Amino acid sequence: MDRCDGWGRGMDENSEHTQPHIDSIAKQEHAFLEKRTLSERAGDRVAGFAGSLVFVMIHALLVLAWILVNAQGVRGIPRFDPFPFSLLGMIVAVEAVVLSSFILMRQNRMAKHAERRDHLNLQVDLIAEKEITKLLQMVRALCAHMGLTHIAEDRELREFSQATSVEKLAQRLDDTLPVG
């Protein structure tokens, strides 16, 4: 069924409406990535590589080779870290500290970015709430003007057409949520 009122269209047909939003989001993400310092870019690469299967495989092979060389011996390579492989343990521990630092730095930066995104979402939500409230007020006024008082005076519609106080809503949320 072909509809010309704009409803029921597929995503491809609505792309001219959504594409500017997608472009804006992509632009913000690119700007975020471009603002990174050289050390942040390097840290992101290290953290990204440390979280890959290639990294795990390389480490598994290196540890296996280390153990083979130091437990059984390999012709031409002297044993340099006898069982219980104290040097290997120390190297792995230092590497874990360094890698966890890179990962924590990346997570902190990503958390700040997510927090910024959350603030932007909140602003958009507040604008949308204000617009919807105004539309409901207009609908009630139109209904009242047309003599549709049963709709204009509907309790739920009347309640929804009142302005929402973000401060009161936040306080009610704080009072309702469990502490801890």
C-alpha cells in the first residue's frame, strides 16, 4: 500500500530527514577523536591492541616459548629463568600494571565523552519535553474551542500539558531511589 502522508515509510525513504542528525553525530565523534593528544592516541592504540585476540595469542606463544626454554632447555639457548620462572612473573606483573594504566586512561577519557553525550541527550530531551507540552496545550485549546470539552478537560491530558519541573523530578527521583 503506497501512502503519501509520510507514515509507514522505510528507513531509506526517510533518510533525508535522519541524515543531518547522523552527519552531526558523526561530526562530533570525529571532532572528539581529532582532539586527542599524541599521547592519548598512542594510549588508545596500546589499549586497543592489548584488548585484541592477536595480543592474547602473542602472549600465549611467548609464555609457552619462555617455559620451554627454561624448563626443558632448547639447544643453543641457555636457561636464564629457572622454575618457578620468577623473571617471567615479574615481567608479566609490570606489564599488567602498565597495560591497566593505559586501559584506565582510555576508559576515563571515554567516560568523560559519554558524560558529555549524556548532557547533550538531556538537553535534547528537555527541549522535546517542552515542545510536546506546548503541543498538548494547543490540542487542549483546539478541543475546547471546538466544543470537545470531554477531551479538553481529560485529567491525564490536563496533567501532561503542565510544564515539568526538572528540579522537582530530580528531587522525587532522589527521594525514591535506594541509597547505597
